[in-house]
Amino acid sequence: MVASALVLLLLLRKFNEDARSYTFDRYDSRPPGPQNITLDLSYLQGYDISSTFTYARRMITTKPFEGERSTLTKINETLFPDYRILEKGGLSAQEVTELAPLALQVPVFPKFDTSIMSFGIATSIPRLNDSIPQLSHWLSNTSSLLTVVAPSHNDTLDVELAMQNPPISINLNITTSSLPFVKAYFSLVKRLYDSRTANTQWLVLIDDDTFIPSLPYLISHLSNIYDSSKPQLVAAISDDFDQIRTWGMIPFGGGGIFISVPLAALLVAPGVWEKCMASSRNQGDGIFSDCVSIYTDVKPIFDHGLNQMDIMGSPNAGDGYFESGRRMLTVHHWKSWFDADIPLAAKVSEVVGDEGVFMRWCFAGGVVLSNGYSIVEYGEGIGDVDLSKVERTWDGTDGRWLHHIGPLRSKLKEDKKKSFRLIDAEMVEGGLRQIYLHKATEGEAGVDGVLELFWLK
């Protein structure tokens, strides 16, 4: 009886291990080439799309591998079949063309001890509550401590409990403070230092809209390049040289300020801390920069993977960043200076892992997928478009940005670049469904375009 139960247990385990490959094999066994199938696409009726629209879909399987992530991976096949013209009123039993699932390689990253970083944010309770979706992506179920300093608010306890309890499970401590914001921000240095553990190596100042695509990669990056056993300051600098002219070569907290514990010890020393807290500067970053410069001989190291993102323009000003394929350690200003739905973009990590967020592939026919952000069709193929350069999709002259983002290329006109931007990502049965939308422009007869990617789980 015991032997039979053991055999059954082993068979069940084998079935679970093979479930993913079984799903892939089931699709891969179909005849090669496009197949016409009937699907219920009624979920598309809920989106703001034209009554007549073009549509195509593709299922994707992922193949994990260990190794470096490329800024651009070229795939020698088309991403989608020919588009179908659909009517929004008749989608419950719609015939569409489907290709066999596409296998894409996505790097996996080893787990690191997240307790070596302790994060601090000065904000308000309503703003903190609004930030839960993006904080959940990179802080949930980690050993990193998040310390928040905020004015007193009736919802403080409710927000704290919501963030601490499953499924969010963030290691959080909210401290009420009546200090002015700039002083509350700087006070985080001492609060993080006093709450450090034996494992803590870095104290990190961020904003409530600082997004970290992959905390394991960030930890690996800092651990491999910088020595936290010495007084060290690693920080973001503004990507806009006009901001540097105004504020100086100071650490910019939105992109992240990483303070080694030995440096923090120098800043909180008696006689130093009190003088720093008495500063008349009206900027938290400025108080911190002055304190480091006056009372230590440590000079900031500006890491170009930390992105302040001081860019403005249209709501899509951030396109150049997110379509660059570059591995970003931090992302900032995505819901203030320009518009990007970062929590929505990060949703795909539930299937492909953190390393797949914003990963970029180029397909035959000049179609480029920036995962979680956009699918772009280049009107004349890739041609002379140098995808190793960042497209400057924001306002300002190139010279202001070269020190951090370059090399740059000029913004393309709509007849050269047709963009489908992510408008929804949802876990459904079998995987994650992404919807990318192109709103019709002049000359397109009011016909929107919808592209769907289904990431098989």
C-alpha cells in the first residue's frame, strides 16, 4: 500500500513537472503554418477601440536561460500573422488566424539576499497608498525593510496593515513625523541607520514613484561593482544637464541614493548630524549632498543604470527610454513628468520573471516588441533606424541628455513608426494576456489596431 502511494506521488510530481512542457507540446504538434481558429474575443468590447479594427494575436512560450540580457534580440520570423478586420459588435465567435506559439528566451537571475538593502521614503499616506501596486512588484515577500516617514493621517494604520499582510507582505515600518518634508527626507538616513541589522549593507533613499524592475539584479549589480564595507555613495544624477546647472552635481533621490553603512555612520555621528539637520536648504537631496561634502571626503559615484528621468513632453515622452532595451536599475517620474503605467508593464513578470520586463526583441518585417510597453512597426522596415541609439521622444535638444542617455537618435514621425502601446495585462486561464492598441491617426480611416500577446504559463 505504501509502495503504491509512493508510485502515485512520484507520478503526480512528474506530471506537475511536465505540465509546462506538455502545454507547449500540445500546441507544437499542430501542422506548421497559419491555422484558422474560432475564438471568443468578446473581452475586446470593453476597450476604447473603434467599431471596426484590425486584429492579430500570438501565443508565446518562454525558455529560461542563465546569462546576460541583450539590449536587442533578433528573431528571424514574423511576430504576427496577417491582420484580420473585425467588427466590435460580433466578437463572441470570431474566426482568426493563428501561428504556432513562438518560443522566446528570457534570462533568469539567481536569488540574492535582499536583506542587505534597507529602503526609505518620505511621502504622505494617500501617496503611499497609491504607490502600493508598483512597490508590490519589487518589495513583496522580500527581506528588505521599507521605512516610510509621513505626516499623521487617519488611514495610516489601515495602509500599513494592508501592505504588511498577505498577499502584499512588505516588511514595512511607517513613522509619523511633523517635520517639514525636506527635513523628514533627510531624517531617513538616521532612521535607516538605527534600524539596520547585521545583514544591512546599503541604506537607500528613494521617492514613492521610484520603480525597480528587478531587485535581485540591482542587488547583484551593486554587490559586484561597489564595496559596501567602505564609506561609499552610489546615486543617480539628472539626465537633463539643465537640472545639473540649476542644482549642481548632487545625488538625485528619485533615481535612488545608495549609502553604505560606514558612510551613514559618519553622517549620524554626534556633532555632525545636528548640524546637517539644521541646514537651511529647501531641498532634501541638497541637504544630503551638503552633509556628505562638508563632513566627509566621500564623492558620489553616479551609476548610469539609475534613472532620474527628468524628461518632459507629450504623455508618451518616456517612449525612448522604455523602447531602448537597456537594463534599467531604477525608473522615476513615470506618473508625474510623463505617463507610463509601470504596474501594468510589470504584470508580465508573473509569467516571464523580472528580467523579461521591458526586454526587447526585433522580428522580421521591422516589428519591435518592448515587453510590457509597446509593439512598434517601422514603416519601411528597420532600414536606417539605429536601434542601438535611444530615440529622443521628449522635449529639449540632444546636448542636454548625452552625458547620461546617449547616444541618441531623432524622434521618428508617425509615417515611419506605428506604435501599439500596452493598455491591459491580465492573468487568465493558461497564462497572461497583453493587449496593445494603436489609435487611428489621420489617413487611417478611423480604424484602430489591436495586437494581443498571450504568454503561456
